[in-house]
Amino acid sequence: MIATFILMMAVPALGQSSGRKSDTIVLGSEIVPRDTTKHKRFTNRLISPKGDWQCGLAVMYADFNSSNADYMLILQGLDAKASFLRIAPEASYTFKNNHAIGARFTYTKAGGMLDSATLDLLGNMSLTAEEVDASTNTMGASIFKRTYLGIDRQGRFGIFWDYVLGVTRSRTQIASPAYSVKDKISFAFAPGVIYFPMNNISVHANISIADLSYASTTAYEDSGIVGTHKGWRAQAGLNILNLNFGLTIHL
């Protein structure tokens, strides 16, 4: 079972009148490009005016239990469970119409326990695992640049994309007392959609689909460092754990 809960709250800019936007701002109005002589394939409309402050908290929880799902026949006697929790407060500021910059702090805790499992490859070979307990704790910080593209004339629906530069440190332990520590710096691209069902409330969803990262991993035991690994990695794809939903209240 996967449960996702996001709570976002927005703080209005200083000197801004009550309501979602001031009287001088027309949501859904066209943002005129600098070079108006070029043929426009689409019209970018105002959805996030300059001067907005936003802050929020994102929480995601996922729970897995082998007794609640079916698996391929090659996995026999599987008894496993896992959980995933992510808490990510953030703050951002719209420095230009439809352009915002912000910062985010993320804490992630993941754990899993495998009591027993047998991998049977068509009767030719079988592997058995028992009593495997793993856990990972990750802390990270990032900055992001967000660009909105308003779609409708009322300024209620649009798309956006984030460029995220972040650093993380994670500690993974599979069998005590051995553990590993990974330091990673990454640059990611995360598109999304946003919609205003009410004047002062918006909902959005986005997902990271590509990233470039450099990581340094060090393995430890009682005797000290037993191995290291460093390297670059580029990947693209969809991972449900990278999906985020948001609810924003605009004052």
C-alpha cells in the first residue's frame, strides 16, 4: 500500500493586498516575449506572479508486505516487508513572472526485512535467503529553479519544470556491524502540472525523470574501511518513489 500526503502553505509578498493576487495583476494574461517579431507556437500565460513567497512540507509514506501481493512463480516462500518515509520541507520565491527559485531539505528513511525467500530458476538452480534486515537513512539539501507555463486564459492550469541541484548523504546497513556511507551530488530534471480548483488553492504533481550524479561510497566494518567506490551515473526513467503531490494555499 502506498499512501501519499502533501501539505503546502504559501505566504503572500509584503505589501500585497488580500486575496490571491493584487488588483494590478491579471492572471491568465499573456506574457509577451522580448522579441515579438518571432512567430509564437504557444502563448505563455501568467500563473505565478512576481513577488510570491511559498513554503511547504511534503510527506510520502509507502508500505510493502509480501502477504498482500502476488509475485512470479520463480519466487517461492517469500516472506518480506518494507517501508519508505520521506519528509521534505521547502521554501521558494517567485522572482519573475512564472519563474521561481527555492530550497528544499529532505529526510528519507527506508527499511526492509526478508525472513525467507527461494529463487527457483525452472528447476535448474535455486537460491535461498533468510533473515536479511536492511535500513537506509538519507539527509539532503537542494536548490531548484522552477519555470511555469500557463495554459488557460483564467490562469488556473499550467505545466512547470524544475532543475534541481542537490547533495545527499546516506547510511545503509544490511548486516551488523557492516555498513556503508554514500555522499552524492546530483542535477535532476522534474516536470509537473499545476491546477487551481479555487482562487486561493492549487494542486500539483511532478516527478523526476532524469538526473546526472556523482557518488562516493565507503564501506565500513569493525576493522575500519574495507572498500570504496566513486563514479558518475546518468539515468532516465520513471520511479514511483520520485512522484510528488502538492496542495498549496495562496493568501
